[in-house]
Amino acid sequence: MPTQMDDMNQVKRRSASRHSLHLDKRENLVVTGMLEMISFNTETVTSETEMGIIVIKGANLHVGRINPDNGELVVSGQIDSITYNNPSGEKAKSLLGRLFK
């Protein structure tokens, strides 16, 4: 018999599968699975996604489209970095950090 925890885990897995990033030539980024726009300016775009808080840094950043109905965010400009923060506010470990713990 499924428990409430099983149901929550299924919802989490389904939600996470809708999150994706598509970066083209470090100039155009499409993020799906966006839940809420937190802040943006020409150097930083911060948004809550289904996989945590995403921070996009660069220069001359422009938010071309925010569509909360389908969870899409489009950012253009010079994209220098994309990082995720855990919901607790702690920075997620990098791939190398996880491999060499």
C-alpha cells in the first residue's frame, strides 16, 4: 500500500524530470522547470527551479521571456556561469567535489 512519502517522492521525480537547460554558444539559455523568478539585472539572474535555486552570471544579461505557466525562462547575453544553490542556501558541491570527497 503506497504511503504519503511514496506519493511525495513520485511527485518530486516527475517535477525534476521537467527541469532542463539548453545553452547555445554561451549566449542564449533556455531553462525549463522554473517555478519563480527571484531577481535579475544585467549581471545576475536568480530563479527558483524544480531542482533548486539557479544563479546565472555574466554580462549584458537580458531576460527575454519568463513564462510561469509552462515554467520557461529565456536569458540572453554573455553567460559566464550557471550554479545551483540548495534550498537551505548552501552552495551545491561541484562534480569534482563530489568525486573527490
